[in-house]
Amino acid sequence: MTRVVDLDGPGLDWREVVMPASSGPVRLVRLHAAGEASVSLVRFPAGWSRPDTGHYPCAEEFVVLDGLISVGGTGFPAGTYAYLPPSTPRTASVAGPGGCLAVAWFSGPPAWKDGLPDGPAPRVVHGPVAEALRVEDDVIRARGSASGVPEPRGLVSGGEVEVLSLTARTWTYGSGVPDLPGPLLTRFWPTA
């Protein structure tokens, strides 16, 4: 069975979450979690900021659907993809004047660590979705996906597939992939 979520739809289970070292809560809808990895829809209100320096020990990927978020002086507007490797320093994070709506993936628990991490800063990958990720036949393979990502339409064996349609503003999860307009960001979640 495939679960389909309209990212702009009514009835989403929004919860207020206080992000450590930030100016206030964000609103979050947990879309999926498996093991320590998770994906969420996050709404940063206008004026939200995290002025302190810190990092997460896990990797984070996000796609900005609406608005703008800046991290370390780099602005990520709507239509932008970003991959922040584990221990990427984050300084002076701030939401744009209209706030920000993003889908965010974490490879593990997002446990905020104050201060700079040890070692050199990892390379952050970002840019317009179609330029920052490999695009093949309107299917964008997510950086963290296992090899053998399934075709965009059809059934998946041995796991589940998550699909984000930027055009339809829809997120799906399951063994079957609905017919959605591209580009499609796909991520394979193996099952035990």
C-alpha cells in the first residue's frame, strides 16, 4: 500500500518543536521514520533564527518548497536542494521574511551539538534541484539512496520507496509509486 500526502493539504498532523539554540519553535509533520533516519515537513516561521554555532552528527538533506532559509550566510530559496554532510558547521541560521517550508531528511537523530565540530568542514552540496542532483528521465536519485533505486513507476521489491513531486507538492511512501508529474526526488528505504 502506498501512502500519499498532499504537502499543502488540510489535516496534516502539525506539531510545534523547539530546535535547540533557536529563537522559537518550528512546526513539523513527521512523514516517515525508519531506524534512526527520518523525513519531515518543516515550517519555519518568519523571524525564526538560530544565531549560535553548532552541528549535527548526522547528515541532513532538504528541499525548500516555499520561502527562504539561510545557513552560515548561504541562502536556500524555493526550489533548492541541499546536502549537509555529518558535522557540517551551522552558523547564523535564519528564515526569510515569509518563513520557509521544506522537506528535510536526517540520516540519524538530529541531536544538536554546540560549537564547531573537530576537523575540517565537509563540503556542502546545494543548488537548484535539477542541477544539484543527478536527473534521469525526470527521476532524481537522492544522494543517500541505496544502489538500484527503482524506476519511477511500478513496484518495489525488498523495500519501500519515497517520492517527492515538486510539481504536485506531494510526498508518497510505499511499495507502489503513483503516477506523479516530475521531477521526482526518490529515496529507497530497505526493509528488514
